[in-house]
Amino acid sequence: MEITESESIWKVLNLLFIKKKVSLLNKYGKSFPAEVDQGKDNTLILKSEGINQNSATRLLLAKNENKVFICESKVKGLSSDGGLIVTPSKITVRQETEEDKKEYVPPKLYVNGIISLSDITVFLGDDKIKELVKNHSRRLMHLFDIYKVYLSDKQDERIRLMKTFDQPIIILNREESKSVPDISVPHHEYVKSIKTERMPAEYKAEISVPIKYRHFIIIGYVQVFHKSRLDINSFNLVSLVASTIKKDLSDYKNYEESKELCRITAFTSTEITFLHSMNKHFSRIFRIGNQIIFNISTSKDVKITVRGIVKNISPLDKYFSVSCGFHNLTIEQLEKLEELVEMSELKTETD
């Protein structure tokens, strides 16, 4: 049952919420004790350690006679004494279940899939990788005048361009700068960068789509040239091949990568500390100041892949404690990390 009429909402609030023992819920189901007072202009003032959530709404929970009352409110701002001002919008009433009686248990998070930035391209010389490139090098030969798959541990001019602008190269017609879509490296930057190359004049179009290792490092690209102009459908075809190669590379067992499931002991949106054993990967990956790429995962799936810089290494009885600061985060990554921190409750060192 939902209560949406203002007068009825306030009757329930005065009876069960205001100056009563209630809980503030976060989106993961964890509850925090909350104090609720009536504010001005049909608002409530909340005080609780759980008020800082990345959401425009707050959920208050009260129980009475085997029934659960959940008040949904919209955030308006902060009061002068640090409380949260909210406007109640509705109250949902339902029967209490066994699930409601259970205590929130945060999911266990781990660090895994760790590799040093300097070791990412080591595996590119393996025979299996060469065979993979050879197999994919035939896929679009019948559609374009020149088609090739390029993987390398060295950064050429095209990789530099795509890295700088974080965009593929989509030159549908070299003679028409307006033919270059917004999702491409700019036409003038492309022309300026490749002017030293001896490119036959008969090729009017080029598409180069980057191949990224775990969404971070460009280790090559799929490239086509054509004597007549191309269209965006050609780009979609090349992108499909690049995505397939990227998946094949991610499925490949990279021997430079540590697969150890490392327990996290401290976690904030700016840094993380975890435990790693002294194995064959340790001394190669973990050096103060070294850049690494790693996953933050549950035991079943990867939640986020991030880049970090090793800040501290401390020996313990059976493990080494490794602290890393997150590096070059996007807004989306930062929001995801804040969400994981809130979900995991690993904000300080634990035993």
C-alpha cells in the first residue's frame, strides 16, 4: 500500500517517525540509526551517519505491529546544524518479512588481475598472439584495398593520436574535412601528424580503431585504407573486428599478470590497501612508484578495473601489505569507487 496524500503522510510521520527510533537505508539495504525532527514548510530534518549518499532521495524505515513503513523523501539541502533537510513524497506500507529481520552483510571485495604497466606488452611476442593476429588479418581483406591488424609494444604516430584524443581515426574522405565525424581524431590533427608518411595519393579514406588492453593501454589497432570514400558502416565493421581481438586478448592467459585473490584491508575513493603473498609476480609488479592495473572484484565478477601507483609496501607474517593510490580516474570510475566503498564498509584498516 502507498500513502501519497500529504495529510495522511504527516499523520504517519508524527505517529511513527518524528522523534522515534527509525532507520535510514542506503541503496544496498544497510540501515543506520536516524533522528528525525520536523522542519519548516513540510520538511523533515534527518541526523544520521548514513545521510551522505550519492542519491537525490532518502529512505526512512519504521516498524510497527509486524508492518514496515518506508518513507521516501527528496533531498533539499543541509540545515544550519548539519542535518539533512528532506521533503516526504510517499510512504510505502507492507508486511514485515524474514528478510527484513536479517542484518546487512557487505559483500567481500578483492583485488586481482594485477599487472605492471611496463609488462603489458611483453606477451605480444608469444606465438599464440602472432597466430591470433594472423587469423584476424584475413577477415576484411575482401572489403578494403588495404586491411591490417597491427600490434606493437612501441607507440607510433597513430597510437599517439588515438591516445591523445581518446578517439579512433575515421577519415572517410581525406579531401573533405567535414566528412570526419565528431567521434574521430580531428581531421587537421590527423593531416599534421601523418604528413611525413609516404601515403599513396590514391587512398582517400582511412579508418584505424584502437585495440586496448583492459580498456587502458592501446597496444595496436585495426586499420583499413580505401581508394574511394567510406561511410560510417565501414567504421562499424572495423570496430567489430577490433572488439573481437580485444576479447581474444583478454581471454589469453597473460603470464605477467597476478591472478591471486587479494584481501582488501583498507579502501577509500582515493587509495586502497590489500594483501599479496611473496610469489613469482611480487617483486616484478610491486615497486614503490610503479604503475599497475588491477581489478576490484567480488569472488564471482569484476566490479571495476583501475590504474594505481604503488605508495607503500609493508612485510607482514605471511603476506605483504600493499597500498596504492588511484591514478587518472574518470568521473565514472570515481563514482563507481565511491559506490564500492559505501557498499563494502572497508574505510579503515581491519585486522
